[in-house]
Amino acid sequence: MRKTTHAPGTIHRLTVESKALANNRLGDDTTRLVDVYVPAGHDGKDLPLLVDLVGYMAGGPAHTAWKAFTENVPERLDRLIGEGKMSPVVVAFPDCFTRLGGNQYVNSPVMGNWEDFLVEEMLPAVEKKFFCGGTGRRGVFGKSSGGFGSLVHAMRHPDVWAAAASHSGDAGFEHLYLAGFPDVLMALAKKENSIEAWMKAFEAKPKLDGKDTMTLMVLCQAASFDPDPDAYLGLRLPVTLDTCEIIPERWENWLAWDPALMVKSHADAIGKLKGFFLDCGTEDQYAILYGTRRIHKALEQRGIAHRYEEFPDNHSGIDYRMDVSLPYLADVLSQ
């Protein structure tokens, strides 16, 4: 937390009872928290609305919580608005954390219909309470998995969102995921190649490590991109468990959600937005840079206006990039 001389905004906490998430296979709670930031001197009325989709292993309240040596997002907003660097906006922070450690913000028979939750339940609840947002005045932003969510929502719901920003959003799946499957299989092999046995052992552990997190992340993506109704928790992988060979029909289901490929058929949707921002670090350790460049080039070739930036950093600790994206979103939504 940094000291600030700017008037602080107010954080309100709402709860949304979700029908979209009912009967999810993970047993996750369908009552979801949504923190809402309203800037100082405002009650929310007639302001644009931004929605923050957090990255994997986080939930919306993580972005409104105290943060050592730096700013959380509300403090960042206080500073940017207080210094006149961005127009006032309301920002919603929905808690979309799951049993699998995170979310890709799409509909899934395993994880629940998170796409519907955000568009059909969370947005109306916030807008009704604060009289903000509305058609042409809604933006979505996020980093990593949250950036992926922003990309996908921009391409699938240009009638809902008027602007979007993605920081290092998952793209270029062949570079992002394929290299990680051997490590996942090695972890499963210790539990007789059983996802069920691995999950039960994981959930019983008193302490987690990075390898656990990476395995769980891949299972989270599997639940989002290629769920199997007949498998334990609906989880299956797109590779053979013994030889790590790609199963073409399984992998194709993953690729159908790759923004670097989706943009080829959804570029026109992005062209309907008031603003579209994407960036990525040139040292991104998950190789997301290459998929992001493909999105940029596809839009550029089609003459679709957008803002694209690369910066000299990796995938971690890049919240400072919101100093660029948030004023951009507030500006285009205020027009």
C-alpha cells in the first residue's frame, strides 16, 4: 500500500445469487461476491462501468485487498482519477474463483456457465444498484486468464461490451500449453494416472507448491475447453496418458477457444467496439507474446482499429500496465 493524497473511492460489496452456476460439477458456491468501486465524489450514477476479470489463482476481492509496497486496484484508480489521468468510472470485481483454482470466464457444464453469470446476472445487478454502465458504456479488462476472458467476451459479446483490454491474455495455445503436458502427466503418474486420485491428494495437502498449481491450472483449462460429462468432475486431457501424444479431436476443442485463432472469424465483432487494447511482455515466460502478436496482425490486416503495445517484462507482476489500459478504457467509454 502506498500513501496517497487523493480522496479515496468507496468499495461496496454485493452478493449475486446465480442460476447460471447452479449444478456445476465442482460443487462451487453459486452465491458470488462482487466488490464495486465508486470514485470519490460520485454515487455511480451515469458513470461508465468496467469489470475486472482477475488471473488464475485469484478472485475479484484479491484486487480490492491490501497489497504490500504498492497499490491495489482501487488505490490505483484513486490516483489516476485524482491526478486527472482518467475519467471517473465504476469498477466491478466479481469473485469467480473455483475449486480448480480459477476461471476462463466461459460456459462449461463442469465449472458452470460463467459467461452467462457475468453477462446476464452480474452486470444487471451492478447496473441496477449504481445506475451506471449500460449499452455503449461497459468495458471489460483482465490479465492472463482474465485477459483471455476479456478477449473472448469482446469477440463473442460486442453487443454487451463496448470496450475491452487484455494484458498478456492466454493466446497461441500450441506455445502456451503443449510444453506443459509432460509435467502434468508425470504428476498424474504418481497417482496411477488418475485425475481423481490426484485431485483428492491435492485437496488433502496442508501445503501447496508451484507444480501442484500448474497441474491444477491445466485441469482448469480442460474443464473450460473440453469437458467430459462421463469423467470424474468432467475432467479429461487432450493427450494420451502414457505417451503424451495429442488426441486430435480433443485438442481441436481446445484450439476452438484460442483467441489467436478465434480472431480470424470474430475480427468483425472487435471492429464494433469503441476500443480494444492488448499488450504483452516481450519476455513472457509462457510464450503468450506470439499469440498476442497474431491477434494484432490479424486485426491490422483487416484494418480494424485497436491499440497494441509490447513492453520489456515477463508475465508476472505487471499490474502497472493498468496505468495505460484503464485511462484508455475510461476515455473511449466516455465518448
